[in-house]
Amino acid sequence: MEKDILLSMRAICKTFPGVRALQNVDFSLCKGEIHALMGENGAGKSTLVKVLTGVYPKDSGQIFMQGIDKEIAIKSPQEAQNLGLSTVYQEISLCPNLTVAENIFIGRGNSPFIHWRTREKKATEILSKLKIPTSATRQLGTCSLAVQQMVAIARGVDMECKVLILDEPTSSLDEQEVALLFSLMRELKARGVGIIFITHFLEQVYEICDKITVLRNGELVGEYEIKNLPRVQLISKMLGKNLDEISELQNRKSTLSEKEAPLVYEGFGLSSAEGTKPFDFFIRRGEVNGFAGLLGSGRSESIRAIFGADRITGGKIKINQKEAKISKPKDAMKYGIGYLPEDRKLDGIVEDLSVQENIILALQVLKGFFKPFSKSEAEAFADEYIKILGIKTASKDTPIKSLSGGNQQKVILARWLLTNPQYLMLDEPTRGIDIGTKIEIQKLVFKLAEKGVSVTFISSEIEEMLTTCSRLIVMRDRNIVGELKGKEMTQAKIMHTIAGEVAQNG
């Protein structure tokens, strides 16, 4: 009903140089409603929230709030806070060295000399009202992450919050902590607070939310009542794939032999400090397999655990059927394992180094920095792989930051190919690059497999996974929920497995 609408955003548009981030997006939130904002990476979720909270100015569109007769223009996060819009981000921005009470009242300019007893009494009342299990006098840093999140929420709510925005609040929480947070969300809902919940965990959406709004590529796909949107349909809408057209998908299979080759890597009960739940995994010589799942499902965390990029907290490993220990990336590299990370800018390239220096980096690490390659050796390596991969660069001495994204990706591939790996993990190797380079990388994967190199391939594009991989490990909420191969590898089966539902037609 119109009178229950707390917030209404109409035809919101936002453009960055060369990118249309939002195009005529509508969004509404009702009083006492928990509303999920869903979409894959780049869908526009964060941009919409930043427009709402005054971080970004909108190019066009209108924003209305209950109790205000005219359109509002939010020019800063402080203005948003004054209007009753409170945001709690994934990274908690409070002071762990202060008490819970001090954090709740920090920055209140209207009463800088409030008596500490009065402050703690008021904080205790707030904690009790919201059923937050901690003491006002406890140092925040000694509380669990869930309680710290709740204190951040309590601070926003105490500042007369009408709309609460939770941006990935559960990504670092365990099941018990999530349950505590959900209890607080239900309490706020009962008090009439409208909550926008951004998450990639499907199970949590269906447990706590009333409605879902789906964005894709900066556009509104639709708003849905949770009871009317089965999980598999949600996944279809997020990915932009029509389940009725699945049979038309071209599914080119690898021509590699299906005979059981020797095992190259085996992991048993692997878990990591980044929240990867215990999982078993193996790959055979010359096999191309992949981790499938939505963003946040645990795909990247799994291969980072395999490579030792995240601290391994449990499990056993075998390399070529012999027990092995990998506690850091260099250990994995010594066993012939290479890893192309998801974020090439952050974890891949060293942007101030040259193309040549980036290519020889991994092999130099294995050799030792006190045993540098000769100039002629380094130049020969660079020249060879620039030619093999068709890297477009003015010279091998050009800073890698001057290259296009596709050519930067080729340089990182060259880095690992130079180490002559027996097992190569590629996380989103074709993201953000042109179609020609994408096809070249896919062809390279098959060439490597034909030569006996094992490859784990991750892509957000299902068609690419189906084209490239002969076996898929399906993940949801950081758990392996299925394994598909052969005729099971269809888009429908992947979606149903992610959703935790049984496909009706295979």
C-alpha cells in the first residue's frame, strides 16, 4: 500500500566515463520490510546504494521518502543519515579499542561532554531493547564480529534510523553469528524499520527477506515477492538466462580423452581462514575442471586455499599421489602449481614493472632473488612468450600498466607458463577482455590440457564453463553442493544444483 512505502526511487540513472552504471532503475521499500537487492558483480547494486546515500550524485531520476512531501536531493552521507538512512558496510567502521557505549555515541556533536554513567545507562537500554548480547562497558574489539555488526546497527538505529542498509553483513560470520544478526533484523522489522539487505547467500535471502529486487547490467529486472520466486528462477534472472531456451545452448565439449589419467592433486577436508568450509577436491592429468556458482559462493576462496594464498586451517593434501604440505604460495609453486588470480590489478600485475619483469617474476621467485637471471636469459624468456601469446606491447620494457586488460592477462599467463606448471588454476581469466582475446585464452587452455597440464577454470559466464570444462564442481554458500560431468553438464542442471532443487528435465 502507498502509505506504507518508506522509500521510493524512480528512473534512477548514473553514468561514469564510458560506463552506464544505472539505467532507469526503480526501487521501493516498505515499512517493516526486509528487501533483498540481488545481482551479479557489476549489476549496479552498490551504485544504487551510493546514489541513495549521497556518495554519488544521480544523473537523473527521483527519490521520495515517507513524511516528506517533495522530492529529496541527498548530497552527502551525512544528509542521508539526517534523513534516517543508515548504512552498515561489510567492513565495520567503528573503533575496536573503545567500549560498546563509546562506539554507539561516538561523534555525537550535540553532547560532547555527556556524563559517562548517563551514556552507559542509555547504551544499556539500547542494547536491551534490541536484544544485543553484550555489555555497554565491554571493549568492542573483544566482541564477536556478529556483535560488532549489531553495535554498528544499534548506532544507526539510535540515530532515528528509518531505513537500514546492510551491505554484505554476513560474509565473515559463522552460522550462530548469522542467527544472532537475523534475530536483530527481525526485531527492527517489527518496529517498522525498512531494511535493504545486500548479500550473495541465497539461503539467507530465503530465510530472512520478504521481497527481492534483481538488477542486471545496471538495469532493473524486476521486483518479486519472495514466496513467488523459486530459487532457480532467481538465479535465471540474475544471470540473464531463460530456462526455456536452455536446449538451444551450444555446448562444445572438449575432445580430450575421457580415460582416467593419474591424479595430480588431491585435497581432503580442506578449509581456510577465509571461511572456506571443509571440502574434498581432485584433478587428473590433462583434465579441465571448474568451480561453478554465483559470486560469493566460495569459488575463488577454494582455489586460493589449494594454492596456499589463504591460510589453510585444516585438511590433507596429496600431489601425484604422495602426501604434501602447502602452507604458502611458494610451496604450491614448488609442486608445479600456478594461480592466475581473479583481480589482476590487485593480485596479478606489478604495474610499475615492465612486461619482461612481470613475465619472469614467478620463475625468479622459485630460483631465488639472490640468483637473478642474466639479462640475455630474461630477454629470451620475454621474447618467447610475447611471441607465443601474441602480447601486444611496444616493447618488452614497456610498463605493464600501459597495456590493455587483455594483454595484461596474457602477461600473467606467460608468467605461469614459464614455470612449466603441471597444474594451473585460472580465476576469471577472460573477464573484461575483448572477445578475440577471450577465444585465444580458451584455445590455450585446451592446448595445455592436450600437453598434460591440469587446469581449473572459473568464469561467471556459464556458457564459457560448459565450453571449457569436462567436469564442474558446483558451490553454494561456500559449500560444494554437487558435481556435474558428461550429459549432466547443462545450464539447467547447473542452475538447479546451485538453487538446491531437482531439475525436472535433467
